[in-house]
Amino acid sequence: MEAVLKVANEFGVWVCAGALVSVALIQVILYYRQLFKAAEVVEVSRDDLKLAFRTGAVTAIGPVIAIFIIMVGLMSVIGGPMAWMRLAVIGAAPTELTAATLGAEAAGVEFGGEGYNLQVMAVSWWTMAINGAGWLLFVGLFCHKLEDLREKAGGGNPVWLGILSVSAMLGVFGFLNSRYIIKMGGPLLAVIFGAIAMIVLVKISRKVPAIKEYTLGIAMLIGMFAATILS
Amino acid sequence: MTVEDRYEQIWIKPVIRIGVITMLLAVVLSFGPLAYLYIVHGILPDWPTALAAWGLVAATFGAFYIVEPVSYYPILGLAGTYISFLSGNISNLRLPCAAMAQDVVGVPEGTRKGEIIGTMGICGSVVVNLLGATLAAFIGSWLIGILPEIVAEAFKIYTAPAIFGAVFGQFSLKEPKLAPFALGIPLILLYLNVAVWIVILAAVFGTVAIGRVFYMKNIIS
């Protein structure tokens, strides 16, 4: 495994990873510029755009700290460049680890175990890439069709479209939370306190608009804090 | 030109073009490390093993390739979807950041203004994410070393549920009558051990369907 990780950390692999991370960065820059042009058409002010960017950035701090910690753990398992590449772009750690493990299984070896040589690592890398490609290809090829679908479902009714969006969001997060609720224990506490904290904070922010940007970040911390202390 | 046409020209068309090119480029570059292994070390997986591995992941994740983009699209919008599926970490990072940007600026969801603002929020999250990941790659181990164990553990285990709870709370305030269904449907289905991809679809489209019914009956507006 040591020898295998040495290869995984070679400079050439960093370069390959860097290429993909650059594409993600370039994509954001291109969209960022396009957003300013589009904002004029729909009458959104530049100040609002900057506020939106800042809010997104601030809200991202908490989750990115978690991603940071997870990534460092992942680095010792699949090497720095691959962890960087898969977590800055495309992946979530559990998905990537599962893909790498399934790849090893297909080669008849336990991931990171005996017999995990360069040949098997190549299969793990292949599996992660081909798995990620599934999402990339579907979105790349069919995303514009989803826009058509949304317009049909919305039927040009802005009130219904708003309700549709909120319902979809509730459904997604209802699902995500239900997995943790079923697990019980610490994660359940995090969900409950995160939710209550957010509700309270949003109500406060209606009177104190200055904290609006930070409500989600603070609620998240409260949820984590409560779960850590009480479990 | 009407506003419709201008929106099409200035936003929709370029967004699709940028999106398709970057996503397809990303597919190709994903195999970069594998190509490196072959060119420099002469290693290539043999076809039967590669196909077997592909079969395993496709069976495990295949449904999600389709279910996730379809489920998240109403909130992420066109550009938001391209960005989020390239940069990943959608439920714990992109969705919350898009939703917060919309709330803080004060634009309704599902509108064009909402999409522009939400997408900008996602851009903010991508920049912070790329910075954090790059930092981790280069000084991660050292920084973790000086962080107290209990803090690192808390971040690792509790960030996701805490943020999921918080976003659920945020949206429950908008449509409190729908919240119980959004939680109840997946809870019951998971308890019954239904396949996960079906649970996502049921939770999302079930809640949307109930939303439709409530809207038509004027229970919500």
C-alpha cells in the first residue's frame, strides 16, 4: 500500500488533477461573467449580485471546513492528487470511497488490503472516473431538456413555480434528514438542533437583517455543538 | 428584441454552451490519472475487470445519475445544475448556498431573478470550496495536527446532519403545511427498506404533488 501510495502522489498525477480542478475554476469564472450580463436583462442590481456571492461564500465556510477534514483523511487512503481532484470536483467522499472499493472488489482484492498493487489501484481509479462520468454525462447531455421540463411543469405560473421549488427543496432535505433521523443518536440531535436554531435565527433576522448572511452557518454550528455535547 | 429573446441570447444559450463543453471536458480529464499510469508506468486495467467494476458502480449509483439532477433542478436552475454537478457536494454545500443567497437578497424561488441570484451564491461556494480543497491538499495534514480531536470529529460527523436540519427548518418556515409530508414520506419508506433512489423520487415528487393539490385547493398560496 505504501508503494502504491507513492505512485499515487507523484507529480504527474498532481498535474492531471490540476487540469480537472482548473476546468471547474474556469467554468465558474465564465458563469460569473455571464451572470453580470444576464442580471441586466432581468433587472438584478450589481450590489445584489455581490451580496449573493458573499452570502454563498460565507455560508460555504462551515461545510468546506468539514470537506477539508474529510479530504485530509481521504488523502492518506487514495493519495493527495486523487483526493484533491475528486473532492474539489465531482465527488463526495463516501461515493468516491465506495467506487474505489468496488473497483478493488472487481479485481478480487480488498481495498487497501493484501495484494492491493498498482494494477488494482488502476482499477480503482478507473472505477471512480467512470462513476463520476455518469453524472457528468447525464447533466452535460440532458440538462437543457430539464429546463424544458421545468417550464412545462411551471406552466408559466410564477406562484406555482415558487411553490414547486420550495416543495422540491423540502422533499430533498426531508429525504436527507430522514436518513439521519433513522440512525438516531448524535446525528439526530444535530438535525433537530440545527432545524430549531435555524427557525429561531430566521425569525430574529427579520428584525435584525444584519445577521441574515450568517444564519445558516450559525445554525449549523449550534446543531454540531449540541450533538457533540449531548451525545 | 423582447425580454424573452434577450434572456435566451444572453443567458440560456451561453449557459448551455459553457455547460456542455465543461462537463464533457471534465469526463475526458477524469481519466487523466489513468492515462498517466499507463504512459509512465505501463499499467492498464484489463477489460474484464474494468467491465466488472463498471457494472458494480453502475448498479450501485446508476439511478442517481438521473434521479439527482432531475430532483435538484427546480432549485439549482440551468447554470446552477451544470456548476453543481461538476463541483460536487450538492446537498451539503451548493443547495444551502443557493437558497441562502436567494433569501438574503430577497428574491423568490423559481423566478428568473431567483435563478440568477441562486447561481451567484453557488459561484461563491465553489470559490471557497476550491480554496479549501487546495489548502487541504497542500497543508491539510499539518493544520489537522493542530486542531483539537473533538473539533475535527464534530466537523466530520455532524456537519451534514446539522446543515440538513437547518435548511429543512429554513424551508419549513416557507411552507409549514408541506413540511410534515416532506419528512414523513421518506421516513416511512426508509423504515420499510425501500430502495434509496425510489425514496428520493417519492420524497421530492410526492411533496411536489401534495403541494400541487394544496395549491389547487387554496390550502396554500
